[in-house]
Amino acid sequence: MNESQDDDAALEPAAMLALMQNQQRSIERQVNGFVPVITLGWALTWLLGFGALWLIDGLRPAFALPVEVAVWFFVVCVLATGALSAILGIRSGRGLRGNTAAAFTGTVYGITWGVGATALGVLGAAFRAQGMTAELANFYYPSAYVLFAGIMYMIAGGIWRTVPSLIAGAWLVMVAAAAPFFGYPHHYLFIAVTAGGAFLALSAIGFAELRRVRNAANGGTSRG
């Protein structure tokens, strides 16, 4: 009888540790789960949005996309993805009463995407009002948005300690700086391929990591 009680007492700390680990994985899934979705959204924005801008003058006139259509399509893509980022960031923080710091971080990070994307658009409009030419605007907007995305992903890598985010963020910063050297309109295609491709790869890695955490949490629950 005493031996059985001793065994139960010895198992108790292990069971408590397993429970704590499962709770931590649950928090990670809720806080980090929105990141691959945001990454996929921006991948489509870069590929489709910048692809549309390239189609203005990147092909023969017979296949060209009207300027108004391409620009508005790009703006809608950016604003929609920024709004999605903000919404997912806010939702990720709900229900995490036991970890207010993680909830706050996820919410602020998500909102910053939308705020930053909107601010860059307003800043560009202000530059145009002060005399920035359409030719320079063609270089400002793409490099500004890609640079902002790169910085945001480097920040995400620092917050959640994810090396792929740091690498992708640094890559996007270099893409933003290098794009103007390709000239108009080839810089649009350069960004669409390099930035969009990087975001697709990062999204795939993020979903794979999320699946790993989910499987580990389910396995831990079944064993506990």
C-alpha cells in the first residue's frame, strides 16, 4: 500500500509537467497560428499585386493591363491583407487570460501590419502631393511595402524565436533595396517572384511547424 502511494506521488510531478507542456503548446498554436495565414496572404499579394503592376508595361500593348485597374488591384490586395493581419492578430489574443503578455504581443503585431500598410500608402500620397513624380512613385511604393514586410518578419523572428522568419525578413529587406536597380517595369516582376516566392516558402514552413506543434499537443493529451 505504501509502495503504491509512493509510485503515485512519483508520477504526479511528471503528469503536472505534461499538463503544463500541453497548455504551453495550446498557447503557441493560438498565438502563432495566424502567422502562416498572414504569410500566405502577403505571398498572394506580392505575386498577384506586383504581377498586375508589371502587366501595365511588361508585355506587348495588346496584353497590357490598364493602369487604373492594376493600381487599384494592388491597393485592394495590400489593404485586404493588412486588414486580415489585424483581425487575425486580435483574434489570436482572445481567451489567453493566463498569458496576457502573449495575447498582447499577438494583438499588437497583427494590428501593426494593417497600420503600417495604411501609413505607407498615406505617406506615398503625401509625397505625390509635394511633387514626387509618377516615375519615382513606381519605385517608392513597391520597395516601401516590401521593406516594411521584411522588417516586420525580422521582428516576428525575434519575438517568437523563429529562424525562418529572420531569414525571410532579411531577404525581403535586400529585395526592397535591390528592386529599383532593375528599372521600370522589371522591378515589379523581380519583387513578385523573389518576395512572393519567399513568402510562399515561409508560409509552407509555418504550416508545417504548426502541424508539428498540434500533433505534439494531441499526443501529449492522449498520453496524459
